[in-house]
Amino acid sequence: MILHSQASKLSGTIDIPGSKSHTIRAIAIATLAEGTSVLHKPLLSDDTESAIIAAKAMGAKVEFKKHKLVIEGIGNQDIPDNIFIDVGNSGTTLRIFTAIAATRNKRVTFDGDHSVRQRLMTPLFDALKNLGAHIVSENDKCPFSISGPVTGGKTEIDGISSQFLTALLFATPLIEGDTEITVNNLHEKPYVSITLDWLNKQNIRYTNKGLNYFAVQGRQKYTSYDARIAADFSSATFAVCAAAITQSELLITGLDFNDYQGDKAVFGYLEKMGMEIEHTNNGVKVSANDLKGCELDINDTPDALPALAAAACYAQGKTVLANVKQARLKECDRIAAMATELSKMGAKVEEMPDGIIIEGSPLIGTAVHGYHDHRMVMALALAGMGAKGITSIDTAEAISVTYPSFIDEYKKLGA
């Protein structure tokens, strides 16, 4: 699908959909729990559908009723033998359910789309093998099969993706032995805080030294729950950046700034660049006139890089988005991809090993590539909202991975 974007002036209110990070974690815990869990206002997208597919493959019963998911978990029961799980484009589902599969003694095979087949898995594989998992893979990537059960002990994990640590933390409470996890090179720390919040609500017993060491007790279990899924700050990133690019005023609703999601920091980033951010009883009012470039460390918010890069094109002076080398390991190399596509539109861009430097300058609409990456497509659509002429973005169907209502919602705002 080709998405066309052109100069726009936005106004109105936008209600942010549920968090992908919370929804997938909630589905995973509900799958493993004894009893029936209810998830209110979950995100329904391609990625969360992948998590539902994985849950069903494991034996959970999943039903959608009036804006809520009802999941009957498997508890400690056996899973079917020779399960095959296609995770589509969902790296989060892949990593979490890989570790879950390692807690059982049956073989589970995982695969996904072209993008997922390129995603790094070696750190998680190595950590699980240290605990007793058996993995068969030609290149340490999808497709692969895994079987357990892992039995506890000591292991290490490279935290270049926080999803590796999240996967271990979800799986290790279920195994027979206790587990010690040493964490190296951890990025995206707020995502681990989201995971720990779910574990704490489940009364999972563990001790930790910051985020660098965890001792997790085995022989625990998850219990069913009834919870509302928090709104997604990653999706809200596009709203606040769209307001910045189009010099518009928007009211953004549904967000909980007490939540652990790292992308809430984006509001602070834009405020530092000169945007007006006002918290009201009805939501967050955002407006912008002239943005000024600045240097930002976005290690905790790698998913925000594409939208922030688009917004930086409309700021006066130089913007540096730094310390985010893990952005190269997402659905595509987002640093290289944004540098390439914004350059096509006339942006002055310099690529760094761990980030991107952008000198504010007028953009001109042209044909750009979306890389089958939902955040790339949406960020380039935002860039087009401030450009002269029409910007045409291919592979726009990728939006459905996390934000199926994006086009309709932004049209309502005037895009």
C-alpha cells in the first residue's frame, strides 16, 4: 500500500490506543496463569495478534468480548508436542514465548516474516542453553526449534535488546531450580521496569541489584487477573511529534504518566526543544511554534528515533539523537533508513554509529521507502505533513503492526 502525505494543519483531540508492550506481557502472563484473566482495552494489532496466536498454540483459550480479551491460562499443564508458532513481525512475542517454551519438555518451532528472520536471537539462546535448553537453528535466528525444560542455575544475558532479559524474567520463576541472571550492556531500561511491574503485581519472588543482577526463585506460578491495559506512549510519540512538525495544538488523552513506559520521556525531549506541554484534567495539551535543535540521549527510547528524526528536520539548528545503537536492530536499521529517506526529502543528515545528526531545513515531498517497518512508515508520514508537495510512502500496510487506526485518527485531526 502507498500512503500519500502532504502539508497539514492539525487540531482536535486524539485518544491513544493501548500499549503494545503491556498487551503482549499481559497475554504472556495470562497464558501461563491458572484460571481466567481479563484484559480491558488491550491493543488489537498485528503484533498483539501474534501473541494471541502463540498463546493459543501453547494451549490457552482466548476470546475477545466488547473491548476486552478473556484468556484461560494453561497453568502447569503440559503443552502439545511439535508446536509451530509463526510470530509474524513481532520480536517481543518471539523473545518472550521462546523463553516460555524452554520451561516445557516439548519441542516448539518458531518462525516469522522476513524482518523477524533477521532479528538477533544469539544472546537469548546462549542464556537459555546455560540453563539447559536445547535449540536447533542454522544461524541463531528464525526459523528454529527449542525444547526444555530449563532447570535453573547461573546464566548471563547481553541486554542489547531489553526483550532478552524480559523473556528470562518471565520464564525463570516457573522452573524447578533457582536462577541467577547477570546482565551485561543493558539498553532500553524502562522496558525492564514494565516487566518488573507485572512480576511485582503477580507477587513473583526475586531479588536484584539494580538491573544488573537478578536472583529468581523457582517453583512459582502465575495467577489470573483482571486489569486495564495502559495507553501506549510509543503511539503518543507520533501525536506530539506531528503537533511539533505542523505547528499545531492537540489534546492527547488516555495517558498515565505514572506508568513505567520509557517513551513518556519524548514529551520532555520536545519540551526541551521548545514545545509547550500542559497537563490538564482532560489530557495533555501540546503546541509548538518554533522548535530549536538540541542534543538528546535516547537510549531508553529507541522506538522514538524515527518520529524524533522527522521532527528534528523542522527545528532550527542541529539536533543530535545519540546513544541508540540498538535502533539498528529493529524491524530495519532505523538509523540508516531514516538518514536515507529524509535525505531524499532534502534533509541535511549525518549518520553516526549510535545515532543521527540532523540540521533543520525545509523538506520537499517525494517517494520514500517504508521498509515494511510500521514506525518508519508513520514517521515519514509525519515528515510529509510539513513538507512542500506530496510524500509517497510504500509498504504502508505495516502500520497495522502496532497502530491500525493511525490513518483514520490523523485524518480526523486534519492530516
